[in-house]
Amino acid sequence: MGFFRQIKDSFTNFESYREFAFQKKGKTFKYFILLFTLTFLIGGLRFVFDFNAGAAGVRETVEQQVPEFRLENGELFVSGEQPIILGDDGHTVMIIDTTGQTQESVLDNYAEGVLVFRDRLITKQNYQQKVILFREFKEISFDKQDLMGLLPMLKWLLVLVAVFAYIFKSVWVLITVLILALIGMIFNSNEKLGLKFENLWNMAIYAFTLPWLVEMLKNLAYPALPMFWVIKWGLAVYILYRGIKAVATKPPGLNEEPPDSSGDIVI
């Protein structure tokens, strides 16, 4: 059975769960990897677009709003009129003043903020302050052009985020499959089918197909949809239940070997 045929049958033909339940675990895992990768890549398109737009916005901000500066011999030199105040919303603020006119007490009016002097940087978060002395970086020379040269590296950050997200989410998804398979054991007990856990694991992966596809569309169109987990789990539990009922209606020999369909998924 081809890959896309399996996708279709997983939520339109519950009779197919008689085959899904007893097929080889390797075939089911191949199906999972293909389906997860497909939904991950398509569902992540919006994140990629947003990330690229954000990276472009950072570059524009640095070019237009960040003044010329140079960190050298443990001191920061900034050109232009000062103090430079960025992002003052009454709660957070960033102030740059290397002239010595601004006092540290200016941060008392903010819960969070950054204050940059000629010889130190003060960060404030949750009303707690931390001081970073530039003399600790005396061997470092850095200016605005160096900063601009680092911005193209943001694309590598995107790659790292994508790899981490793929690994983390795949593990999390397998955990959710495990939970659904455990729920399937309750249905299996009620129907007195004698299905093994590996049979329910196979069925749980196919039962999650439609919820994962719906989640992919949700991520593209409306990522912040509230209470989506109810829809996702409701669909998965319902499809698994229907699949188990289909097996109960005409159960194959539970002690027989599953049909050998070469173990490969044809796309």
C-alpha cells in the first residue's frame, strides 16, 4: 500500500486498521518518519518566513538606529547625541550614554532595562541588576561594522533551531503516540480482542495522521488557535476507537504472522 494511500485510508477507511495493526513495526516506523517530516516541513514554513522577516528587521534596525560605536581597550566609544534611549515603554528601556551625564538611578523607574556607560553595562531584570565591566574584555576590539558582519550568521541560527525542533518534537510526538496506545488498551480490554501493545502502537500512529495534518494547517493559518489539543486528541481517540471496532468486527488470527507486503512504503 502506497504512502499517500495509507494517509487517506487512516481516516476514511477504518477497515484498513485490520492491516495496520498487524503489519511489521518497521513499515509503521517508516510511515511515521515520512509523515512527521512532511508535516514538520510544511507546518514550519510560517516560522521560516517569520524568522526571515525578523532577521531582516534586525538588520534594518541595526543599520538605521544603532549609532557608530567602538569597543576598544576596555572602553566603549559611541558617536552622536546622547543619551540614546531605545524601547522606552514605561516597563523596559535601553539607554546608551558614554558621556557620563546619565546616572544609574535612571533604572529605578523600570522593572527591566539595559544601561550602557563608557566602562560598563548594567542589566536589570525582575528588579535585579547585574554589572558587566568592559575592562574584562580589554583584548577585544569590536565596532558596528563587525556587528553587521555577524548578522548573516542568523541563517545558521535558523538551521540549529530547526534541527533541535525536529529532534525535540519527534520525541514528544512518539510520547503522545505511546499515550494514545495506552488509551487503546482500554478499548482493547472492553472488546476482549487480545491485541498486543505493538498492534495498538501501530494503530495509534495511523490514528494520529488526520490530527497531525489538521495541526499542520493550523500552524500555517492560525497558530494561536485556543484549546486545539482538545480537537487533536478528540480526533485521534475517535479514529483509534473506530479502528479497534473494525478489528473487533472481523478480527484476524491474533497468533498469525502479519501479511508480508515487502515492508516498503511506496510513495
